[in-house]
Amino acid sequence: MSPGGRRWLAGGMVTAGAAGVASALLLAPVGSWLPVVIGAAGGGLLLLGGQWARAAPPGASASYRHMVEKARDGIAVIENGRVVFANPSLASLIGRRPEELQQQPFEPLVAESERDAVRERYRRRLAGEPVPDRYETELLHADGRRIPVQVNASLIRDGGSTTHLVVVRDIRAQRAAAAEIRALNTYMDGIIDNADIWMSTLDEEGRVVIWNKAAERISGYRREEVVGRRDVWDWLYPDPAYREWVLARVRELLETACARMALETTIVARDGRRVVLSWNSRQLPGANGRATGALAIGRDVTAERAAAESLRLHASVFETAEPMVIADRAGRLIRVNDAFTRLLGESEASLLGRSLAELGEGDRVWDRLVTEGRWHGELVERHRDGREIPVRVVLSTVRDAEGEITHYIGHWQDISERKAFEARIERQALHDPLTRLANRRLLIMRLEQELARARRTAGHGALLFLDLDHFKQINDSYGHALGDALLTGMAERLQSILRTEDMAARLGGDEFVVLLGPEAGSLEGAGTRARRVGEKLLAELYQPMALGDYELRISGSVGIALYPEERIDAEQLLQRADHAMYRAKAEGRNRLEFFSPALQAESEARRLRYAELRQALDADALQLHYQPLVGASGLPVGAECLVRWPRGEGPPRAAREFMPLANDTGLAAAVDTWVLTRACQTLAELAAAGMLPAGRHLGVNVSLALLALDDFPRRLQRILDDTGASPEGLVIELGESALLRDGGRLATTLRQVREWGVRFAVDDFGTGHSSVLQLRHLPVDWIKVDRTFVGQLPDNDAARSVVNASLGVARSLGLEVVAEGVETQAQFEHLRGEGCALFQGSLFWPPLERDALDRALDGATPAADTVMDDRC
């Protein structure tokens, strides 16, 4: 403000609106006479006159003071935080007299919870920061009440003095009115949101304004997703033509004189459900008579429409279903459908009035129906042309509210085709459906006949039990369809080399039996003939077989039992051939073996070992030992879990002693599951004890028998969840030979499990023929060089070559190498010198029991009494 401007303000009168009040007072010099007329909100004139003025125009002071004192809004002038002037309105507002406020600090007049905010505004205004002149706060009444007010505040500076002008308006009435409006809005919102029917409103442009909870529930779209949008109709009516038809009705409601509209549409909810809504829509009129939008009320009538459709279908099903009749309470037919007339070849007129007892074995049926209220079973009806028709009949009673029978309903089903099919099934019951060979039932029947004939004629024959080698791996690797094709091809080859009087049968899976009928001659002669046929079978089976894109070669194992023998029946003879087949497998497969008494004893012993292993599993009697894995420094970085089977007083059996039995008898997956579960329990316990920090792990050997199961990932996830073990601490070790028999499915399983954090190692590396390409496509982290090669270091050239090649493969693929079976310092030094970083063997630690493992991981050194067999 220029000096001239200031003189003008000081010598005259300034009128200002509410927004100009603060500016006028800020520009007025403190101590000068400044009558200011303020046009305050609400129409009242506020006058600030100077009881602290030094000079005033004659007659002006009383007039201006009167205006200020009569103002409806409270007015105060504050200098240095103290009230130097307060009009009666302000004093009355807070329950005090004006003279009580003179020279009193202003801050205690403000509600305590608001003082910090008011003080901060004052500080910022003094500092010259931009602060809004108008704000709301609360003053403190003399009786302790809090009075909500609106404040207009201005700051006036004059030299070292500051004057604060405060204009206060009581806003209790406005707040009460606003609270009433909010309460009313909340009440209305509650009504709208808790309504069971869809309620929504649109503005005149078709945008969503209101969208209640019922609309959310029915449509699946939340309010915040749709309010303000027009394209919600694209979601609810995805079909363009149907949507356009609906929108045309909406436009008609908004743009024409149509005040309301009833409509039924089908929306597609967010989850894909189709919902039928019955709409009652109306315009929302504005002040000028034009529509400002529309209110849509929709009722979900999906169930009603479905019920109506169901009634319509029930009304038509009687005529379109299979043969049906309705009889009165006396059992006389009062209605039959066309299908029933066709079934019997009769007209409707000839059937009405007949009794249910006349149909089929009517008397028997009627008696049961009357006494039990329902009957179903098979009957034979006679067609008009004389044909007998097998039927299945269901008869039911219909009762009224008092439980009295009013009608009977009958349903007939022509089962002629089913009966014919059952006859075919009966004929096929003696043959394998896949290969068309005889099945076990027919084999036993035929074998009993041949045994009787052999005893009668003093002839001798043979039974050959054939099992394909490694067929399960083929099935797992290439799929069941290819496996079935292989079995069918093998069946054809079997039949091609047998005589007409011989029989080939399939017992199931990959097990086949060849029955050579008895011929005159000695038992030795029968054995020679059986050997010749068996060798021919093996040779024929081993020929390559083209199956689609694959050419497979598979071998077999054959067991031979000769007959007859006193007191040996068909089942016992089959069991003998089975025992001989297992001996052929144990001796290396792709060979044949004859049954002998010694083999009987061996088979019995094998059966007992299987039973013992099964019992040990069921009784949780197996044990885990742990062989530490050390780094180049010799300190443990983890351990491998080794399963043991305790036996009496002797040392427990190592896995190599009983896992072949488990593999042959189908127990391998069960043993692996037990080991995996106990290992994860140990893993969780070690982690909880702080003995398995990052970088340490437990390794577990898992066979292909478990890994190849379709549900292996699900089993492993359940074990991890049940034990609380972290997958990052688990390493699954699989044999190198497993990689060669998988065909790609194993890789998929490993990748899935690897995503959880589980890591993998290839065990016994160097003993198989896996390639770098195979390893590259598997999520493998370690390869473990087999102890066979490590044990020959450092002097054996061939062993050094295998180990060096393994290290080279690992480096090229970014893998770690673990050397197994390290027993001497020379082996350790050689391996470490070649770059191997991880080691296992008795040089460092033998397999340990659990408490010894804890000490080893805690930094202890091996004790003499902990030395055990460190082989798997």
C-alpha cells in the first residue's frame, strides 16, 4: 500500500464485504482512528470502533461503537495474545460479560483440543506463511460446553506490535442441521442398501449414481467399480444386439414422456451366471419438468422362471419320456403316454381302464405295491404281435395330505438291449478285454481240465509264466495308451508261436501265461519242450516293435512249472510258475528258470521277508541314520538321510539289503514316503534348533517308484505342510539310472517341485549313461560321484578319468560335485586339488544316529564309538 493510500484509509471510512474485512484491518495503522464497516455474512453490519483510538471525527465514535456492540457475530481484537476488545455477542456466546474478557488471554477461551491448531495458525500467520483467514474451531463456554464456531481472522502489524482481529459466528444450528441431513442420508442409505431388491439410479447421461448392495450381490460388481460409468451395460449384456435392445428401452425412458417402464431382461453376472431380472423403472423428474435421470428397481426372478420352465417340462415329459402310466386308487389306468402304447403295440383306448394287476406278473407286483407303497423290478411284457419284451418297472404311490393313496405312477423301461449286452458280457467274461486272450478264470478252468487229463493219460505238460521287464517304466514314460498297444502286440506275438491246442492267457498288467497241454513221454521231455517254447518266446518278444512314433524293444522273464505232480492243483501250479519267474528276474531278467524245491524254499523266504518289511513299515520300525556332508574345510554343511531296518541283536540292514525286495514287491514307494516324512521332521526340528542355517540341507534318496507317481508333488506338499519343514532345506537325490527310463515326465515333476525351493542331486553319477543334454534339461543342483570310482583314487587311471569327466560336466552346467565314499586323506587331497568342494565318507564322518548328528552339526569331532557302515 502506498503512503497516499494509507493516509486515505486513515482519514476516511472504508466499506467492505466479508472477504475484505481482514485486508482492511491489516492495512489500518494501530493507534489511528479507523472506523471500519464490515458487511458480514448473514446481512449484519459489524463495526469496529476504537476504544483505543486517539482521534476520531466528531460524533463518529458512539455511532460506530453502537453498530459493533449490536452485531450478531462475535468480534474481538487481540493484542499480543490478550483480548483488548470483545463485543457483547462474543461474550454472550461463551457465557461471559465483555468486561470479564478485557486483558484476558484469548487461548483459554478456545477448547483445549483445538488450542494447538489455533496456536499453529497464529504462529504461521506471524511468520508470514499463507494461512486461510476462515476456519472452524470450538470455543469454551463458561459452563464447560464446547461451542462450534466459524472464525474470520486477520493480523495487523504496526512496528513491534501485532493486533489480531477475530470475527466469530455461532454455527451450532448449521451443524445440527448438517447432522440431521447426514442422519437422514444414513437412514435412506440403510433402506436402499438393505433392500432385498436391486436399486440403482442413472443420471440423464446414463451414468450410474446409486448402486445398492443387492445390485452388488446379484451382479457381482462392486459399487466403486460402476458409479460414474456408462459402460457397465457392456459387462451385464455382453451380446451387442441384446445390449442395444436394452439400451434403447433405457433411452426411451430418459428421453420420452414415458414416466415408468416394466421390463424383463437377462444379465450375465461377473461369475458367468445368467440372472433374470424383472425391472420396474421410472423417470426422476427435475425442477424444469425434464428428466434428470432414472430409478431402476430389479427383482431376481431367475428361480421363478426356472420353476415355471420346470412345470412346463414336467407337463411335457409325460409325453416325451419313456413309457409311463397313471392309475387311480383302484389301480385302473386313467392315462398312458404314446411311448407306453408303442411298447405294447396297443391303442390308448384299449389300455385305459385296465388294471395294473393285468400287466406282467401283476398279482405279485400289486400285492407288494399295496403293502409297501413302492415296487421296482424286472418283468416280461408281451407285445401285441406276441414278442416278449424284458422291461424294468418302477411303481410308486401318490398320497394326499392325510396320507391316503390317490394315484399310482408307473414307469416302464425297455431293457431288451441291456439284456442282449449282458449276454455278450457273459460270453466275454472269460477273456481279457484288451488282448482278447483267455483271462485268469478261463485259464484256471482249462488248467484243471489239463491236469485231470494228464493224470488220466500219464502225460506231462508245462505252465510258463511270463512277465515283461521294466514295463512300468514304459507305461510311466510313454503313457498308458502306448503301454496298451505294446501289450496287444505282445499278445499277438504269443499266439503266433503257439499251437492250436496250447493256450495263452493274460492275468493282468504285464503278466502272461502259456499253457502247454500234456503229451505222452517223460517229465524231462516236457521240460525240454517247455524250454524250447520259452526261449522262442523270449526271442520273439525282444524283437523291436514299432508303435506310432516310437520303436521299442522289451525283454521278458519266464518261469516254468511242469505238471502233473501229486496233490498239486491249478492255483498251486500257477504259483510255482510265478516263483520261477521271480527267480529269472533276480538272476538278471531276459531269461527263463524252472521251478525246483530249492526255489520253493527261496520263494517262501522271500515272501516272509516281504511280510516282515511290510510289518516294519506298518509298525514304524525303520530307522534313519545321517551321514554328514562336509566342505573343503571338513566342516559339515548338511547330511544325507539313510534308511535302516533293525533286525534282532545284529546291526540294522542297510538299504542295499532290502530295497531290491521293496522294488520287486511294490513297497519301494511306501518306504520312500516313510523316509521322506521322517527326514522332513528332522529338517524342521534342526531348523527350529538353529542348527540348519542357510546353506545347510538334508538329502533324501527317492526312487523312481515314488517320483513317477502322478500325485508325487501333492504327496510331497502334504509332507512339507504336516511337518512344517522348509522346502529350501530339502535335497532329493535320485539315481542316475532313473533319468534314462523317464521319457520326459520326470523333468516336468522336478521342475514343479523345484519352484517350491526343493533342490535335486543325481546320485551314483558315473554308473549310468546319462548325457550332458539330459542334465541340462533337468533342474539339478548337484551330481554325486559314485564311491566305486572315488575308492580307486588317486592311482587308478580309469577312476581318475571318470571323476575328472564328472567335474568337467558339473563345471559346464554350473553344478556342484559331491564325492561319495571318501576314506583316505590321499583321496581327499586329490579330489580337492581337482576342484571338488563337497565330500562324504568315513574319513570325515560315518553315518550317525540323530543325537550324534546334532553334535556334528554343532561342531563336534567324530567319536570312535560312532563309526558305522557308511554304505547306503
